[in-house]
Amino acid sequence: MDFILDENVANAVIKTLEAIGCRCYSIRSFAGEGTPDMAVAALVNQRAAILVSHNKDFKKIAPRISGGSRRRFRQLSRILLKCKASRAAERLAQVMDFVQYEIQVAQSKDDKRVILEIGDAYIRSDR
């Protein structure tokens, strides 16, 4: 699994994902600081990676619509961290088995996107 972390995600999240064998990149590896969200979405979509962000704007950029003309980012899977930034790595580690399961299930579907929201006390999946 490849994860690309938005610029607002702490490096501790990269270390957490790498510790379980995931390939992780900061968006800064591909684009400069302050890259517009549309460009970030396009890059992550092109690489068929999973975007990890605290930015809820990506829900508007790439909504979960299974058909029609709003399928611009058909490969854009994303994890929205709605937990406190200081707890993001810890929360992700706590729910990583569920995250991996959701990704595995999505791979067997026509629409392979995974859309997860991780809060301080919950996790939500939209597939």
C-alpha cells in the first residue's frame, strides 16, 4: 500500500505506517509547500495511492459518487484524520487492522476507492 500524506500530517504518522510495512511519502516529496488541494488530489489519484490528511476539503473535491460525470478522481482513496493532530499516529495504529481490511475489501470491487474518517473515538468507512 502506498500512502501520501498531506502537508498538515505529522511525520509520526509516516513512521507509524512504515513500521507496519507501508510505503509512505509526504506530499512535499512530489510538490512544494502550499500546493493547491486539486493538484494534490490529482497527484495522489494518478499514483493510485491513499491520501492521508486532516483537510476535509478533499470530500468536496472527490465526493463518493459511484457514477455520472463527477468521477474525476476515480482512484483517489483517502483517510481523513478528524482526531487531534497530536493523536493521529496513535489513532491510526489503533485502527490499522480495520484500515487494511477495508482496503482489501475495496480491491475486490469495481470502485476500488477507500474513504475512511478517523476521529478520537470512532472510525467511519464509506465504500
